[in-house]
Amino acid sequence: MPVYFLGEEENGGSPIKIGVAKNIEARKRNLQTGNPLELRLLGWIETADEFGLETRLKNELKAVRSRGEWFNIEPADILPFLVRAGRDGFVAKSADAFLITGYDSDAIPEYLGVWEWADLEIDECCPFCGCLCGMHFQEASQMHYCIRRDTLTNFPEFDRDCEEPNDEKAGRSLREKSE
Ligand SMILES: [Zn+2]
């Protein structure tokens, strides 16, 4: 069962509640009923030892405990826990990780990103499922591979522009063109 991290939306995702729920969305709706502040799912960890993991996390954070299962930490503070869980760690990803939010001074597009509280490269975090397994370039297929979902993608939306997010080469050629 997953261990989830829920934050209060109005306060930048803090404080954060840690708990265990089979159905995180249903738990969130239940908690929302008694809470005037909008709650937001920040991430979760899949585990077969959910209560053991929950206890360990709460022990690690006991110095910053607020009340009950709530802790005075920021969303970025849970990232090390998610990273530690590897392919079992997930961020609750942004609705559209590939939304272009602007262009930097070298005309390189900047994307919304998979998680708003940290800059996660695609090899650190899969932009499709939010898994901290990341995506890895597979030479044989020349495609990106998500370990967790066992799927390959060639980022069709970027092929149109012959460009991939976080691709150094694409960045360089764009930069050369603009010079
Ligand atoms: Zn994935």
C-alpha cells in the first residue's frame, strides 16, 4: 500500500501530512471534508511494508512534527525520501510537464517541469508517470525508456522541432543558430 504525502495548497504545500492509504484520492477527499484549506497530493511511495516505512519516516521527522500526522516541512523536503525509494517513489506530477513556460536568453524553451518544487531532469524523474526511476536513453531503439512503466517513447511532440527537453545538443544547435 502506498505511503502518501499531502500538503496544504494555500501555504505552498506545507505543512505536510504523511499517511498510508490504499486509495490516496479517496483519502484526500475524506481529509478535505474536515479541512478548510485545499489539500494537494505531493508524492507517494509504493511499498509492501507501508506501516514500517510510515513509522520510519515519522521518526526521522519527529523534531518537526506539528500535530498528529502533520509535519512542518516543505514539499522539497520530501524529495530525498522519494529519491531513496527509487522506482517506488513518485512525485504527483504537474498536469502538463511539457508546457513551455518561456524562453531563456539563448532562446531555449523552458518547460513547466514534472514537479514544481524541484528541477528534475528526465533521467531523474519520468515526466509521464512521475516515477523517480527516471527515463534512460536506450541505444538499441534510440528511444527513452521508463523502467517503472516498461515503456519506450521518442517524445513525438519534440520530434517536430528536432529537439528534446534537457538535450544538450539541441540546446547547443539552437544557440549556434541564434548567434
Ligand atoms: Zn514513467
